[in-house]
Amino acid sequence: MTLSATDLGASELVQRLRHRLVETETQLRSLRNLGWRPDQLRAMNEEIGRLHAAAERVQPAAAHAVQPLLHSLRDALAAPSMPSSNQTAQMLVLAADALAALPLASDTHDAEPLAGAAGEPKAAEAANADPFRVLIVEDDRSQALFAEAILRGAGMQPQVVGMPEQMLATMERFDPDLVLMDLHMPGTSGTVLTLQIREHPRFAQVPVVFLTGDQDPERQMEVLENGGDDYILKPVRPRHLIAAVQSRVRRARALQSRIASTAQPERHPVTGLYTRPALMQKLAALLPERAGGAMLVEVGNTTALRNRYGYAGFEKLMNDAGRHLGEIARTHAVARLSDNAFLVVVREQTAAQQGAYARSLRDGIGYHDFSVGDESLRLRSTVGIADLGIGFADAGAVLAAAEDAAREARAQAAGVASYVAPQVQPGGGIIDMVRLALDSEGLQLAFQPVVAVAGGDQAQFQVLLRVRDAQGIERMAGEFLAAAESAGLVPKLDRWVMEQALALLQKRRAESKPVRLFVSQSPRTLAQDDYANWLAQALTAASIDGTSLVIDLRLDDALVHSMLLRQFCEQLVPVGVQFCLSQYRHGGDANLLLEQLPLGYLRLSADFAHQPLAQDVRDEMREVIERAHRLGLQVIGQAVEDPQAAAALWMGGIDFIQGNLVQRAEHALDFDFKNATL
């Protein structure tokens, strides 16, 4: 829907733009580190574009302020690849400039004065029950005292840190609204300290403003690229310093207040369907009754539809499909889970009734005429059913089961399939061995280095699970995981591995020996309702840098459970956790996953390390590596056993090598990355 002059008054529109630009700054700061997906770029372009179009009619000055950012977004949308980190940093500068250039409330026709928009800074903050807290990081005592006196006189609460190594400890105690920092300090720099701040989950969004005499424009760009928010040149007038600090703190507090006070809407404003969180809550509340089911309805041929009708046309088509599905479902709750998938939660139906109802949903979609522009078309859909009578631990487990069934439904002529729970093994042999290991500390970890082909001293290892049996023989995961999964033991194994990995990361951090660990986790584990929250809280409580943890997701699992994994990733990305898609082979669905999941790494299938490679496999490998690099991913070649395989991967453009050629998996983290040669 396009905003018009009648939709918003001038002051309301300016206020809307302020909020949108604050959110845009936060998004850009995250995207600069994680990389873009096409849907994110399109959505940001559309949101800014709508507000710009409205502003052109009622507040031209606001439209003029936003125009450079909008041009940059549209140029990026037309480019063949997603914006780089540098391009994103430039957008961040444009967003900050736009925010600063927006007209004040007093310049709009129907405005009440906006809080903090007055041109003359005042000491009004002194009357505030919660004064602005500013941490000043400055080794020059006279400069620190100058800034402290100015800010205290404006009614703020400043705190000075003269020794950079004390900064984080002081932040944890003082909880600042803003950090005012010198750029050049003995033994370190402001950019290094800013990276430390951004890596701390609690302070990832705290504004950092640099106060420096360095007038090099390249240095200014470097500051912004490394997480800084503003750059003030010395000497600075007191009025300018106060205004800059107040403006940044007000924006940060306004955003926090908006996030805290905005209740999660229960219904989508366009389709009228339930939102995903609201429906998952309803599903969780229904579990104790063990009656009814969850049905995952997937619309087929989405890649072809998106290519044919474009992003906007495809979105309209899916919104229409969602509205129609809601009408068919009648009293049952429906939510859109992803681009082409909807979840229907039905109550009080037997398994037989669910099958008939699923077919009615399939036919209701399939025999309805949808339209895009002047063209009419019909949609094919498949339905996966998870019967709640099976008994699920939580809503995440239901969604995982529905995704399993949906995968099966795609292969069925009827397009409908029901989840069949695996038969739990009674015990004996391998299963008893695993249970005994869980109960008696018989589990062990092994570590295999992941080495950069270009060299470097970043220590990083893949974490591998081992079990020692009654005879003292060490069993590798491939020997027992399938049996453990059939017995429902994998979530316990995954939790144990993750707990050990977190303890190790905390220990290495305390020893100033940072390491990055790649830890495999099963979708059944990630589906647990409390798992993402537990992991985020554990990282924060241990002050572990989230980027030191990479969660490995197997391609086969991700293809089946893409929606569940996207939901999990969205919860962990804000604390810095990274993700790796493993055992990768090229394919249509696999290719789409690279854009859908917020990945940082791609680990190739071991097939690419088998020598000699057939020409078609060699071509596939190069295509996969090139595509991954275009998307900003780093590529790992695994199972490398001989120099020929390493050479082939290196010539293909690989970033990291892993395998016995480098080093066999060991129980100690003692590989010499600095002097490693391949």
C-alpha cells in the first residue's frame, strides 16, 4: 500500500521517518557483518521508498533528506550481486546523514515540538529521572575532564575510563547509553575497542561516538566500517558535543522503548492470518489435549513463479493464496511461515479426518483462480500432516514433524503425507553403549583444525563426538548416531556437546587464546522450544563472543527443516552466532538455501575431495565456490586426504582446508595455525 498525503500529517510523517531510519541504521550495522539476502534489500528499498513518496507530497525537505539513501538502495537492487561490507557501510553513513538532515518538528505544519529537537541544547536532562549515562574512554586526562565537565553541565551522568583494558568491565557495571571514545590510545585503538563492544551481546547496539583530531577521511570510513556511529573532530564546541551525544542517546532510547513497548501483533496486517509466533503459541497450548494436528501447506514451483512475476508480483500472489487458505480453513488457525509455506493448526480431528481435511486444503488452493496483473493462474500445493495424537514435547517438535511429512508429500502423486514417528529401539548393543556413556561420562570430544589456505593464525576447529565403549575402543559418530537418533538420544548428545564447547570457549577466552568452534547440531535439537533462548543466555552469561561459535547444519537436514532452521537462526544471529551449511552439493533447493539462511560458511561434500574428479564434478565445484563467494560465504573443503585433492580445491578457490592431510582429529587443541603450510 502506498502512503499518500492524506495518510499522514507532516509531523507524523517526519516522526515515522525518524523511527524508520533508526531501525535502518540498526539493520545496516548487522547486515554489514552478516551479509545481505535479496528479500532484505527489496524490503528496505520498498519501505524507504513508500515513506519518500509520501514525504514528496507533504514534506519535501524530508524527502530531500532521504533521497541519497534511497538512490543507494535502488542502485544496489539493480546490481548483479548483493552489497559488500564497504557498500553497506556507505549506506550506514547515508542513513545517519538522512536522520541528521530531517527537518525539526518546528519546521512542520502540524507539529507539536518533538522532544529533543530544539536547536539549542539545554541542561534539561538534569530534571530527567534517568539522566543520560555516557562512558568517556580517553587516556588524556585533560581531554577527559573537559568532556566530563561539558556533559555533566548538560545534566548527563558521565564516567571516565583512562585505561582501555578496563572499558568492558566498567561498561558492565555502569551500563552506558553511549560511549564517547578517543580514536588513538597507547597500545590499542578506538576501532579495536569498538569491535570488542560490538562482540558483547549486551552492548551490541550501544552508540559509539569518536572524538578525535584525526581528519583523514579514510580513517572516518574505517571507523564506521568497524561499528562506530559518529565521528566528531577536535577541537569541538561544547554545544556541538552536547547536541551530538543527546541526539544519539535519544535515538537509542527511543528504539529500545519502541521495541520494549511494541506488543507482538497477533494478525498479519495484509492477509489477516495469524503471525508465526502467535500461531506457535496456540499450537503449544493445544499439545496437552493430543487431539488435532498441524498441516504444512507448501505452494510449489516458487522459483519459477518468482522469476516470472518478480518479487512484488510473487508477494501479492502468496498474500492472495494466504487469504484464500484462511477462508478455506474457516475456524482453524493459519499463519504464513515462509515465502511459500503456511501452517494450519486444526483442533479435535482424528488422523483419518486430518487426511481428508488436508486434501480439501490442497484442492481448495489448486482449483482456485488467482491473478497477477491481467494473468490468471492456478497453484499446485502439497500438505504434510503432523498428528498431535502422537505426542510431541513442544511446538518446535511438531513443526519438525510437519516438515518431515511435507518433504514426503512432495514425492507423492497425491501431494499429501502424514508424519510417521520412528520406532523407539528398546535397547541393546550400540544404544545401550550410548546410554551408558551419557550416564557415566563416557563421551569425549575430538577436534580437527580448519585451516585457511591463505595462511593466518585464527585458531578454528570442528568439534567431533566420540564414545568409548566397554572395551575401551573409541567409536566415531558415524558408528552410533543413526541408532541414537532412532532411540531419541540425539538431543541429549547435542546438548552435552554444546555445553562442553561453551565451557571450552569460556576457558580459552580467559586464557587470551581465542578459538572458533564448528559444532554440529540436529534439527530435532534445534526444534526444542527453549533451546535457542538457552544458548543465547548461556553465551551472554559466560561473556562468550558469539562469533566464536559456528553451528553446523547438514544439507540433507536443512532441505527438510528449512523453516525451522530459519526461525532458529533468526533468534541466534543477534548474539553473533554464525552458521555453516555442511555436506553441500549443488541443486535447485540447495541453491535456494544459500539465500534463505543467514550463513557465514559453506562446507563442501566430501565428494569434491575424491581424486581424480570427473570434469562435471570439477565444474560443479567451481560453480558452487563462485556462487558462495558472490553471496559473501567462506568455503571449506573437507575430508582432504592427499595433496592432489588439496591442490584441486585450492585451484577451485577454496578458503579453508580440513582433513587428515592437515591433521587427524585429536583430543587436544594444539595445532600450530600460525606456521601451518599446505
